[in-house]
Amino acid sequence: MRVIRALVAWSWVTALCVRAAMDECSDEQGRAQRCLPEFVNAAFNVTVVASNTCGSPPEEYCVQTGATGVTKSCHICDARDPRNHHSAVYLTDYNNQQDTTWWQSQTMLAGIQYPNTINLTLHLGKSFDITYVRLKFHTSRPESFAIYKRSREDGPWVPYQFYSGSCEKTYHKQSHVFIRTGDDEQQALCTDDFSDISPLTGGNVAFSTLEGRPSAYNFDHSPVLQDWVTATDIKVTLNRLNTFGDEVFNDPKVLKSYYYAISDFAVGGRCKCHGHASECVKNAAGRLVCDCKHNTAGDDCNVCKTFFNDRPWRRATADSANECLPCDCNGKSSECYFDAELYRAMGHGGHCRNCADNTDGPNCERCLDNHHRDESGSRCLSCSCNAVGSMTPQCDHRGMCACKPGVTGEKCDRCQPGYHSLTEAGCRACSCSPSGSTQECDVNTGQCRCKDNVEGFTCDRCKLGFFNLDQMNPLGCTPCFCFQHSSVCDSADGFSVHTISSSFHTDDEQWTAQQRDGSSVSVLWSPSEQEISLMSDNYLPMYFIAPGKFLGNQMLSFGQNLTLSFRVDRRDTRLSAEDLVLEGGSLRVAVPLIAQGNAYPNENMQTYVFRLHDSTDYPWRPTISHSDFQKLLHNLTAVKIRGTYSERSAGYLDDVSLVTARRGPGVPARWVEQCTCPQGYQGQHCERCTLGFRRGRPELGSFSSCEACNCNGHSDACNPDTGACDCQHHTSGLSCERCKDGFYGDATQGTVDDCSPCPCPTGATCAVVPKTREVVCTNCPVGTTAVTCVSAHHLCVFVSHLLPKEPLHIHRASGSGPANCNEGNTTTQQQSAFSEAINP
């Protein structure tokens, strides 16, 4: 009993040394601390399974007295009789000293003796930290028995302790062996201390799990002993009965006095919870489990709860509760596991599972592969990189994919401007002319996107009616002007860039000014600033007027820039639609100062550039065609630059320049056209009619069409401006349509013999009578008569005879007067008929 008391006291001292209030798993400040369930007899009222029990069938047994010749007290063991049975339930029931109950085996008479053994198996229903195993025998203690344990219900039986007077013979173990530091502390020892036959009843055997094991005083840090004391099942194997040796006589009475009988089977320990629970409870299935704290779980609090795996599970110690810590999943998961490698590397072992919002990583701290963080940073989106156009499925933090050469787009799903035909190798560069294209092409065919006036697969040629493929020209090519007579032209050779300019270094260079109504105002020239200025007293605008060198035929400035520097003295500038005005050729166009990308004027001198072009990108108003724009420049009569913009304000002008061209060496002016003229036209711009052609509308000048001269075959040329033929073959008229004076005939026949000399005296003219084809002289000298020159009276009489029948047609040379029908008795009707005959 002293041994038992010592073991129990030792267990309580051990518990008290840990920390006060061991039934509490946190201290008064709420900090986690080690906690232990109460120390109990784990075997109490737990059914023991005995491999042999007396009473089936009923049998007699006798009480051993140890005295020879003394009559033994014998009794009946009957499993059916509640008063006389000795089943295994009596091993773990309440032990009443006044009313002792016990389990009992069959007697030696029934064959109970070595090598036949009996097993008493105690299933605790859960793992316990075992402090001791105590057996109280109702008979003498066995000569040889062993205690076994299992650390888990399906595990192997491991010997705890051997008791034998014949350790080597029975268990092949030496007796009285001590475990030294460094030895295996889980080895079972064998002792003969409790193997005497006396006492014949009430003998105790108490096995302390930690006694004699060096690491017992460092138990918290000894996994070997922690496992050693763990048991879910205890088995006692009874191997050999103790006898006085009188069994050799086979006296039934003697044999009936030898049997195993145990009145109490006690197992002292605590429900195993590894310091993470202060009690064990029955679960829904009726099984005993720990009521786990410290974020632990499992029947024995032997694992961390789900999502509390940031460090490895450890049993609580006196120094640390070793509670399980939550995983850091950034709110993206409620599942994790402990990652030992991660813990070694980072000091945090919680590895999150099933991260939400396309996140990944031990802490769901990054996006899944091929995903990127959205703008809010709260979730990840798929990169969705085009499999063909991207270098890799992974994009950057903005969602931009890494594209193959020539590929663009956030997802690398299209060719860059200037590339086409998306393939595994990327996109191919467009072979586009930089001068004629937008540097883009059809993404599928490679057909280049041409500027407005350019054509061709690679945009390498001007459209019909355009010339001078120029990279600086937003339209690509300049339209042919040719005074609208030809649509075929090319760049003229021999012209170089020339600039007409005014820099006002010495004076105002003949610049003038006027108000909007045309009245003149004074221009001020500043010798110090070398600029000119205008100052207004009212809100009416004033304009700078360019001198003659900027005017006249400036057709070679078409498509080029007019540049000027300008500033105002105040910022309250109110711009208008007519800040720069061009007039000429009965046309007028204007633009605001800020047109074509120019800045608002202020107190600082700024440069303003205006392209002289009809494109909609250069909004001259009203909108006119390119041919009209060139017509305006062909006879530029005024360049007006607004100088004032508000009341009592001033404007300052400097460095005005107009790009044009002239014949001579220098930088080639490729925008000057050389027209290919159609039949009837000639000159660089088809501005003249060729030999044999004349102006259809001379008043239009070079803009008039050229028509073939009509000289009725009597001339090869005519005046190109008036159209008058240089008549031959005795013809005359604008088109050589009649015979000249002194000749008669039909000049419209187109032969050299159309006109013949009149058979009349010198100075006379003649006519042909249509019906008779008779040549009649006209304009005869006064009073003459002859075959070929009759008197006027006779001719008039002749006419009067013909008048009722048909009209009289008399052919005469141009310039001769009508025959005089006022002589004689000619009537007014006869005079009129004669006049019509000779003046058809």
C-alpha cells in the first residue's frame, strides 16, 4: 500500500509542478497555458476481457491455507449464480474491503498452469498517459506474469513489465536490470520482487511506468517516454502459478487450490490530451475524447484544427502552451496544412489550400500562374494571353502580356501597326512605303493602308492625278493642277526650295495695315525688337497686309507652309474664324490663328504654321477644292494677318515666311509639277495652247480649254488667244470661211482652189448667181456697163424677174458694198431682195 500511495502522490506532485489551475487552459489574462485532465483510475468500471473464467460449468475450488494436513475450505464457482460467480466485472468494480469481490480462473485441475496462459485485456476506449498499473491478488501472486500495452487500438502489443521468479527461463530476460542514461528507455524489465507465494491473499503488484527511467524528470522533452506512457489497451498475461510443489501428487483437492484470482485491476493515469484539454468527454458516438483547446483537434488533441497549421503541432509544456496558430491566407481560404519545409525556411508553416479569386501561394499572397492582380488588388484575373501572339501565358501586374515581335494588344491578340499575319513566329513587318502609307497594313493580307492620294500594295505610287510621293505630306501626294487640263504630272526638274520672308531687321518692309472695313491704319516698326505691331483703340480687328513680294503667282507654294511669329500684350484674346485671310482669283479663304495645331497667343512670341492645302485636316473656310486653292494662289492678291483681338490691345508680328520654289540649284522642290499635256496643250502646267489650237473661252485665260483651229483647210495655225486663222488661198474671215475681196467661190470646201479671181475691173467685186452660176460683177465703177459689169438698173431688173420664183444669192467678196438699186424704177421690195442676195 505504501508503494501505491507513493505513486499516486508522485503523480499529483508532477501535476502541481506544472502550473496552478491545471484544469484551465488559459490564465487570468487569457493567455494559453498547459492544461491536463484530472488523474483517474482509467480502469474503473471498464469491462476486462478474460480469456478464462471459472463457473462454466460450475466447479469447486478450495482456499489455499499453506498448511499441510489442514482441511481446505472449498466452494463452488457458478457463473449462473449471482452469489457465486467470479466474472471479470469484479476486476474493475468498486473495491469494498468489507465485501470483497474478485475475478477467478479455473483451477489447476482444469489445466490452468504453464505453459497455458490467461489474458486479461483492458480496453480503455482512448489513449491515456499511464502512471501506474496495480493488481491486487485475492490468491497468492503468480510466479510469472507480464503486463503489456498498446499505444493505439490497432497497434502491436508492447511489453510493459515482466514479473517472474524465473525471468530467464520464462521470459528470456535478466532480472534486476537497470536502465542507464542513453539506454533504450522503452524496454520492459523483469523482476522477481513480487513472485513469492506469500502472502496467500491480498498481495499487491504496482508497476510505475516512469520509475527507473532516466528521462522521467525531463518528461516534457522526452518523446520516447511520452510514447512509453501512452496506452489505449492494457493486457495482463498470467503465465505460471505459484505453488508449494504439492501439485505433483495430483491430489484433486490440492489441484483445486491453485488458481488465479484478482480482486482489483487499477490503471492510474490521465486522459491523454497532450496538455491541450482539461477534460475528456463522450462524443456523439459515445466515445471518450478530449475537449480540445488551444486550436487543437482530434481524439487526443493530437492535431491542429483546420486552418490552424501555421506551426507544427506540439504538446503543451510547462513553459509553453504551444497552441496552434491560424494560417495567414489573406482572407482567400479557410483551409491549410502544415508545410515543414516552408516552416524551416520562413518560420511560418501554414500552407493554404484552395485559394479563392485565382490566388495562389502558401498564404494566397500571389496570383495563380497566368493570372494578374486586378486594380482593386482584392482578386486575380486570368491573363488570357493569346496563345499564338504571346511569348508566355504569364502577364505582368497590369495584365499586359509579353508579345512576340510585331504583336501588340493587352493580350497579344493583334499585330502592331506596321505588321501583319499573326503566326507562331509573331507578326511580319509591313513592307509599306513610309512616304505613301500610314505605316499600317491589313493584319491578314499585308495590304498597306495608303494615304488618301496614294495607291499600290505597298503604297509606293501616287494615284492618277497626283504626284510627288512625300513622307511629310499627310495626304501622300500632291494633286496635279495643270490648270485642270491634265491629270498626269510628275515632279519637275530644275526647281529648288525658295523662301519669301520678312524679318523686319531694318524697316517694316512695306507691310501695311487696315481695318476690317478696308480703311488704312498705321504699322509701327520697332528698331529694338525688329518687329512690327498694331494698336487698337476699340474692339474692331486690325489686319497686317503683306507686301507685293508675297503676292502674285504663288502657285508653287501650294502644299507648303506660311509661317509667322506673333504675340499679344494681353491674354484676353478673342479669336475669330478669320485670323489669317488669303484672297485671289475671285476666291477667299480664312482660318483661325489656333487652327492646324497652333497655340493660343499670349505675351510670348510664338511660331504659327499654316499649310496652304485644301485637306480637311487644315480647315480653311470655306472649303474649296485643290484646284480652286491653286487658282487662288495663282493670282494671290492679298495676305491678311489679324493683329488685334480686343479693345485697347496690341499685336506684334515677326519672321513671316512663305515656302515656294524657283528655278535654279539648291534643295530640290519636288512639289513643283511637270504636267503631261493632252493634245492641244503645252507648257509646264499645260497653260498654253499648241499650234493649231485656240482658247475656247479666251476670257478665262490659262483656265480655258484649247480647241482645234477651224480654218476650213486654208491655214495650219490660228492665234491661240483670239482664234483668228492665218488665212491663205485668197480666203478671209475668222475661220477663213469666205473668199477675200476680188475673189469668188465657196471657201468652206477646204481646197486651194476654193476662191477664184473676179472677172471684173480692178476694184470691183463679184458674185455668183446660184441658179445660173453666172458670175456677176459688183461694186462696178459708177455708170459702167459691159459683159461682166452691167449697170445697176439692169441687175435690179434681173432681180425683180427672179424675185417671185426663188431667192437670189449673189456671192461677192467681203468688204464690198451692195449694188446700188436706188437708180431707175426699182421698188423698195426689189431693193430689199437685192440686199439680201448679196449679203447672205
